[in-house]
Amino acid sequence: MRAALLPDRSVLRLSGADAAHFLNNLVTTEVATLAPGEARFAALLTPQGKILFDFFVVGCAPEEDGGYVLDAPAALAGELVERLQFYKLRAKIAVEPRPELAVLAVLDGKPDDDLGLVYVDPRHPGLGTRVILPRAEAEAALKGFIRVNENAWQAERIALGVPEGGKDFIYGDTFPHEADMDAIHGVDFDKGCFIGQEVVSRMQHRGGARKRVTSVAYDGPAPMPGVEIKIGDKSVGYMGSAANGRGLAMLRLDRVEEAIKAGGKLEGGGVALELVEPEPAR
């Protein structure tokens, strides 16, 4: 089994009598029904429906005081704690950063449950499982795997067409549909209310978004992240992350379709790009 330590992830603990009701009223996916050890992908939005934070929510067993563990981007963890505290009001909850915990991604096979909190990545079957365990034990735990670096894990994610915030879309300026969250199990359209739901629901009913993170292929060096993507003189989006000839790009799909029909070619920073389907899971 291949595994990578993910240093760009942080762990939070949300507990208390009101934890399920509190979190379920805020985020885009149903978390009140999570079984212990089950994970769902979720986002906390602005009232205007744009993504402020995205994270995994993992159910905890009653004998572990219930509630949830959150696997979140490390760069946003402090702000996420502040935002959850802002919404707390009189809810009986506690939000605690857990800096002593680390996150591993296991790309193939299922690790032993004794390793830590093991859960399946809910976004795509090709992304394997994740493990939350004491940071002090992470290096020793990796000796039981074929260790790969974080870049190798990111390359797998990119090839599978799974966007990541801060790399492929901009937090605070992107709707869930634009970040493909409707396709990677990050939005539950049948659950009760959540912040920004009206906007997200309206976008779903009108047929989705005009722009989306889309898989592209290239030869040679990758375009720089953030570089403008054009067809001729027309701007159609910007480049996100890339590795091994595959990348993700935020594209205005209607403009791309129209321009390609007219014989135009995609390019970013002088690099020719081609629209492709994501690679299938191994």
C-alpha cells in the first residue's frame, strides 16, 4: 500500500450535546446521520453561496464523546475555528484545534483500523482512505507502507479530476458547482437548510454553473498556476494545479465550447491545452 503524509491538513474536534444540530445547519452536506468512522465532504459557505471553507467531517463514536473530527486545510484552520465560534451563540458545543494529530492518505488498500481514525475519502474511490493519527507516531506508521511524497498524492488527485481549494479555485469567490462539489459528493440537495442554500439550490435547478474546474492535458512543462487561459485573444479562465501532463483549470465552459467549435485552441502561458476526461480510478 502506498501512503503519503499530508502536511497541509489540520485536525479539529467538534463536540458537545448540540454538535450534530449545530453543524448540520451550517454545512452543505448531511452530517447528522454520520456513523462513527464515516466521512462526508462538506463546505461552509457565505450567505451568497460561495465557499469559505471545505473539509471532511468524520463521525465519532458515543464512547468517544460523539461529535465530529474535521480534516481541514491547515492554512484555513484558525479561521474555520473562529467562524464556527462566531456561529456558536448558545449552542452547547466545543471546537478544539488538535495540532498533535496528523493526516495520512493511503492510496491503495485499506489500512488497519488500529492505526488511527481510518475513513474512506468520500470524493472519489480512486483517492483511497485517510488516517488521522498522533503526529508523533506518523513517521513510524509510514514504515508499514510504500511511502510516497505529497506531490505524488497530488498528482493522483489531479489525474482523477478532483479539485482542491487554494490550488484549483479561490476560497470566497467560488460557488460549489464551480468547484465540482455537486459531482464529488460535497452537496446534499435533499437535506435541510444550510448557509447559502438558496443560491446553491437555484444554481442546481437552472442546470449548473457557467464555469467549472475542468480536466486538461498538456505536453512538456506545465503552465504556471493562476496563468490566464485563452482561446485566441479571448480569456476563458485560469490554470490550477498540474502534474505529469494533466491539470485542472477553471474554465468558462460556454465560451470554450463556442470558441472550439470555431476552430480555436486552448493555451495557457504559451502551453497548448486540451480538454480531457479525468482518468478512471485504478
